[in-house]
Amino acid sequence: MNNRLEEIRKQRGIKQEELATALEVSRQTIGSLENGRYNPSILLAFKIARFFGMSIEEIFIYEEDENA
């Protein structure tokens, strides 16, 4: 799953640390999300979307595997 988290965060001038504090996660979690090493739980995805006033689908892009 891809995401636009880093792009959206930078557009709004928010540091990783600030976002992490607001979401009650570590800065490392934000970095891992942005680098695609970690997919958020549904609860965290909702918290991120709510923080930015966006839908989950606007931030996280799910692409089905054609081989599945």
C-alpha cells in the first residue's frame, strides 16, 4: 500500500515529531509509514485522516495485486 503522508505533512509544514505527538505514536512510526516499511492499523489510519481533515483514501492508496 502506498501513501501520500510525507507529501501532505510537508505541504502543511508539519514536522514528523509534531505529527507523532498529535497521533500519540513515535517519530519512528511516522518515518516508517512514510517510507512504506509499515502499514498503519485501521485506527491509526483513521487518526491520521482525521488529523488532516481528509479521507483515508486520499492519504493511503491501496492497489490490488493483479496476481492475487
